[in-house]
Amino acid sequence: MRDHPDTAHLLAAARRALLEQVVPGLEGEAQSTALMLARVFTVLAARHAADARARAALESGGESEELAALAGLLGKSPQAARRTAGGTDAAIASLSRRLAAEIRRGRFDPPGAGHDALLDFLVRITRAKVAENNPKVLEAMELSAGEET
Amino acid sequence: MPLDPERVRAPLERFLAGALGREGCRIARMARLAGGTVQDNWYLEVQPGGPGAPVRLVLRTGRVVGTKESLPAEQEYAVLCAAARAGVRVPRPVAVCSDPAVIGRPFFLMDFVDGESRPWKLQRMPEVMAAGDAILEEIGAELARLQTVTPAGSEGLGFLKPPRDAAREQIADMRAYLDGHDHPHPAIEYALRWLERHAPAPGPVVLCHGDFRFGNVTIAGTRLTGILDWELTRWGDPYESLAWFCMRFFRFARPDLVAGGLGSRAALLRGWQKVSGRVADPEAIRYWDIMANTRWAVISLQQVGREVFGGENSLELALVGLATGEMELEALSLIARATVAQAKGRGVAEGAP
């Protein structure tokens, strides 16, 4: 068992120190680089939290949501996919590749339940990515959902 | 590697004397300009021999080896000249040099244009934001002028190959890139499939800046003073740039202002329509909005690719990769909206309520 601080605390403290103690003393290119580093800490913290949640779900006997959804879209069993690929991440990669190829081939073209389930899945995984990488953008997008383009 | 000003001073001063037709040119100041992960830009203050005010120029050169899409200096110079001939507000092209003996690589010179181009600075200037729509009308008008350059009427642009079908060729290029990529991208594939199924019939192509957006225009006071960065120029559909300028990613701190985070799309279109005499087709705009986001999503993957293989500003390039999802999500939501709009359009056509 690791001692304190845990990863989340460490990342938060590093980010705070950077923003409060380093950034104000810098200018120009050095300051933008420091701000980019602060952003990296934010992303690492979000990824760390997401990985911890996924691990907890798997340990409590749950199935990876992404794997289950992918398998559902392709009419496959998630367990079999995991066995064939040799792990959850590898199965997700392999089914995603398959899904990408099926989309290109037009399997999800016809309007209806299959298409809607696909779109729903794509929006969900993409939103999760944006939530990790840039939560502010997600908020702004949500606010403007009905905007005139 | 960036240039070393001291090492290039003497040969560059000789070149400047010839280019400006003035004896005894001295470089009074040479300073690197911020921005650009592909190009290296230098501000030059040149004092010609004898009386006269100093000449302010920008020297532009490829930083390392350009990316596949970016034009080498000589070609970018030719494009800048074509835009200037068409009456587009650009920095006046001054001279081009292909001789590697001068600074070690090809470069060109243009007039220095007064103004600010960095979006985060401009968005903090109340007078600029208050004049946003008026500036956008100017930008739209300049775009229409640029679009008078066509493959048939152009001189010296033979190195740009006109596409037979602008939309379908871009889709094919993006798919080819994804096929060589180690990660699958189902959301991008979905957008590409939609773009393929809704592709417009091929139409005439026009000169297309390739990165026509806020950040590549200079504004002084409340006036547009120039359109910059022509390294990605190619032939394309007239609507491509109207969509590119409005991409969410390039609205910076003002995502609520659709056209570049500066103002309304209506203003951009007003300027474009006034000069082109065309009426913008909303369906074409919706299509190219989706294309723009999909394309920028794929380019962001390519930029990370550049970072993975090393190079300068690698943190900056790595962070571009964090944005791929933003463009994917925007493309998905635009497709959903386009589907609703089409259904409504059909409803009207069939006389439904």
C-alpha cells in the first residue's frame, strides 16, 4: 500500500504550485509552456480518476461499459471478445476497429434502431473523451446545443 | 532549428540590397515573431544606405522540413502574389530566394503589416469586439476576392493540382490516413460516411487559403489589415473557407460567437455575398461545417503524429491531440442537426406542417 499523498493529490498540488508560484514569474513563450504543463496535470488527474473508476467496476465483477456497448452494436459476446483478444483493452481496440470498418461499409446507414444505437454510443464515448481532455469545452457545447449556425 | 541572426546577417544584407534595389542595406533589427509550429517568421528592420526611412519586412521560411501539405517557400510566395494580384488584402510580396547559400534554406520577404493577429489578445480588446461584425464583413469580402482566382485564370500556380471532386477526394484522403493509423476512430468514420452519402455534385473550384480562420488575420484598430499564412493554400470548394472560419475550435475564448469568436456568421456571409454576388446556400454551409470539423479532427491526429516522431514545440503538438474529441463531438452534433434540418426541409417541400 502506498503512503500519502495519492496520485490525485500529488497532481493537484503540482498543478497549484505551477499556477500560483511559477506562472506569475514567467512571461512570453515560457509562460505559455508552463500553462500547457498545468493543463497536462489536469488531464492526467482526469485520466487517473477514470482509470480508477473503470478498475473498480471490473473488480466488482462488472463489465467494461465500452466493451459491452461495442459488443452489443456488433452482435457479439463481450466475454468471447475479451477471451479472443486477451484482455479488456485489447478487445475494445479490436471491436472498435471492426466497428469503424462496418460504419465505412454502410452497415449502419439505414435509419432505425441500429443507427440510433450507434450514434448514441459514439456520442457517449466522445463526450467521455472531451470530459477528460477539456471539460470546459464540453460545458460550452452543452450551452449552445440549439445555436444558430 | 530557428535561424541564427548573426550568421545570416551578411549574406542577407547583400540579398536585401538586390531585392530592394538599394545599396548598402543594413539590418537594424531582426526579431523572431511568435507563433507558427511549421513556419519561422522574422521581423526585419532594414536601413537602406543613404537617406530614407527604414523598411519593415517579414522574412518567412520553413522551420524544418514542412509537413506533407504545407507549401515550400517559393510556392507560398507564388500563392501570395496571386492573392495580391486578385486584390486581396495581404502583406505585399517583396522577393523570394531559392538559393540556400543565403540563409541555408529558401525564404521569402513581404511587407510587415501593422496589427494584432493573436485571437486571445484581440478578444480582450473591447473596441475590436464591438466592431466584430464589421470586421467580419471585411473578411468575407476578402474571401470573395480570393475566390475569383480559379485554375483556368491563374498564372504560376501550376504546382497546385485542382481536385476533380473536392469533397470526395478529401474523404478518400482522410480514410487513407486513418487506414495507416494505429488507433481506430469510429466517430470520424461515422462523419466520413455521412459526408460521403451527402457529398454535393462536384462544382468549380477556387483558390482556398487552407487555414482561413481567426488567428490568421491581422487587425489594427478596428480594421482588417491582412490575411496571413498561405502555406496550406490549395484549390477547393468556395464554401470550405466559410465553414472553416466558423469552426468551434477556432472561436477561442468566445465559443458563443460563431464566426471566429469575433461575431456572427451572418456578417461574414454579408461581406462575402456583397462581393461575390452569390447567395449563400445553407445546406452547403451545413455540409462544409461537418467537413471542416472532420478534417480538423484528422489533422489533429496527424499533428500528434508529428510530435511522436519528434520535433520542436512537441508539447504544443501533443496537446493538439487532446482536442480531437472536440471536433468529433462537434461533427456528430452538426450531423444530428443537419438531419433535423433536412427532415424539416422535406416537410416543407411536401406541404407538411
